[in-house]
Amino acid sequence: MEAMDLGILSLVPAVIAIVLSFVTKNTVIALMVACITGTLMAGEGLLGFPNLLKASLGSSSFAWVMLLNTFIGVLVAFFRKTGAIQGFAEYIQNKHLSRRAIQLVAWFLGMFVYFSDSFSPLFVGTTMRGISDKAKISREKLAYIADSGAAPVSVIVPITGWAAYLSGLAIGVGAVVTQEDAMNLFVRAIPYNFYALFTIAFVGLIAGGVIKDFGPMKKAESRAINEGKVLRDGAIPLIGRELTEMEAHPGLKPRVFLNFLLPVLMIITIAMGTYLTIKSAKTMEAFLFVLIFMGISMFFQGIPFNEIMDTATNGIKGAVPAVVILGLAYSINTLSRNIGTANYIVSVTEDFLTPQLLPAIIFIIAAIVAFSTGSSWGTFAITMPIALPLAFAFTGGAVTPLVMASFAAVAGGGVFGDHCSPLSDTTILASTGAAADHIDHVKTQLPYALICGGVAVAGYLAIGFISL
């Protein structure tokens, strides 16, 4: 499909996907209808949809996310087959932690694996699900903690792929000439990333009970506590039964360190080590290495080879529901790019960009683009080349708080829109990890994200006026 500009009509597929997701509570159907509608609008005919799938699913970016999600599915299956997750859950239960303490543990775990916003929500959800279920914590609450403790952390830590990507987009703009200049801008902009910082704190306050649940989350928590239902009646958990119902190998002694903590530490070490040495975090390669290690380790622990392979196969099957939605989400993201959705959103707001309002408007634009496309990284690529030149134009080329705030507004706005969108891959992965109904997760997280987003807008308005 050739790139085109449909103007305001370019919003139609994204609007259809978002509205139908909430109305039908079936994300797959909503995304399929949106994609088919968009390809017909673009004049691609009946073959437009399959052609879109081929173009989108054949991309290296989707292959990376799909493989990572699949590897994580296999890793979770290995964790369950060795009894590692069950052993970790038993260890936590023996501590007799309260619901509040369990939620705080989930919050800390999310920050512990900050290096990947894809792995973090899956790791936290699958690790804490059994424990939180017994504590009568709703799956919606667990998904929220896992989701909002992932990207907001990744986007403010300098040694992540996010940092490399965002700083790379700034090279060659204004006073940012080298990679060192760009990374220095990233670090100096961290205090201005209001959405990420406030969201991390807000999750902790919610988890710790300092801020009481409200809105749809309060209803979900009330249901879990009073009725013992961690999922609402009729909910469709976004995970295969192959993972949720898998039992440990009979007679195998749970070795929490060998089969759980050590693999996670190996992933973190490889991901961080490769980033520090070759400036590229090899996260997927780290998972593959650990899967091979665990397969060999499981064999020597007495699990037959055929059972190990069956476990891996079930892990892949368990990842399929999320992979299907991820594929469709990538497809509508490609469609939105081809029909000019993001360009239209930016074009209708350019006239409002003034020095005083610049950071706040950039944040809002980034949020709208991310919400409409489900892609924070795509949003960064679209909005950063607009935001930074404007900021430098207002400051005469100097790196001032206005420039740093504008840089941070792109990063935070992309994450904010991503959190609110049912099309987002990280939102989907959080639902998968917690085995929550995807739309229920979006509905309960939305009010909390909006509160944090509102605080961020207020902060950027203050910066816009104070820095001039």
C-alpha cells in the first residue's frame, strides 16, 4: 500500500478499533474490522487486508516482538514445569504477606526487570498471578501494576533500548551533534518526564493503599475481595490454558534459585552487558540462551526430553492469543501510517504551538498519536523531529529547560497514550501476563493513567511559562 493522505478520514480505522474493542469486548474482531475498513477506504479492495497482514507481519519489528513473546511463553512454561513459580509463590506465602505487601512486591518486581517493557509486564503477571489470586487481588489490579511499572521505568533509565532510541532521534537537531550530546540530553530530561515519574510513584501509592482504588478498579477489587472472583463473570483471560493450568513435573524438588532467580539474573546480565559493551541490549538473544540453559538443566534434573519439548510446545501455544492480537495491532499501526493518521493529528495542532504551550501541546499530540496507533516508539519517530526543532527555535539553539521538557514530553506522551490504548503491545502483554480480560484491563487502568497524564500536562504548562 502506497502512503497517502486521507485527512480526517485517516482517523476512522483507529476510532473503529477503539470503539469496537470497548463495545464488543473482543479485541480481535475490533482490530480485524478496523483493518478491513481501512484497506477498503484506501482503495485496496478485498485483497487489501491479507496484503496488509503480509506487509505488517513480515516486518523485522513484529518478528522481534513475536519471537520475544513466544520465548517468554516457553520460559513461563519451563518455570511452571520445574515448579519454580509455584516454589516462589510458596516462599512468598510463607511470609504471610498482606494484600498490600503482595501488590508492593509486584511493583518492585516490575522495576527490577526495567530493561525490557515487553518482558516486565509478562514477568510480573506470571510470577505474581498465583499469589495475588490467593490474596483475592483482581486480575485487573495485577495487570495495572505490571503495565504501569514497565514502560514508565524503561523510558527514564539511561541503559535501555528506549534511551538509545530516543536519544538517537535527537542527534543532528540544534545543539545535539553527537551521541554523547543526545544521551546527555536524555539524562538531563529525566526530571521533566512527569508522566513516567508520577506514574511510577502513583502505582506505588495505589499498591501500598495510600491512595484508595476508585472508578472501575474499585469495582473490580470489591468483586475480588467480597465474592472471591479475580475475574468478572464472562471475562476472557488473554492467555492460553496451556500456561495457566500447567502442573509441575511429579516428584521434582522446586529449586527456586536454579529454575527461577538464576535464569532471570542471566537475562538481566546478558541484556545489560550487551548494552554496555556493544550499545545494543540483546534481549531476545538473552531469552534464547536462557531457554537452552533451562532445557539442559531440566534434563539433568530428571525431566524426560520429550516432556521438555512438550512443555516448550505448550508454552508456544499459550502465547498464541497475545501474538494474534499483537499481529493485528501491528497491522493497524502500519495502516495508520500509510493513510497519514499521525501526520493529520500533527497538522491540525501546529497552529497552537507557542513557546508557553509547547511542552504541554507536544505531550498531548504524542499521547493522541500513541493512543490512535498503539505504538509509543512509532510516536517518538513522528513527533521528535517536530518537537525538538521547534524548541530549539524558541531558545536560539541553546539546551534550556524548554528543550529538555519538550524532549521529555515526547517520551512521556508516547507512554501515556500507549497506556490508554487497547491497541498497545505493552497493554496487551500486561493483560497476557496477568491472564486478565484485555478490555477490562484497559477500562480499569484508564482513569489512573488520565490522572497521571493530567498532572503531567499541568507540569508542562508550568515549565512552558516559567522557562521563558
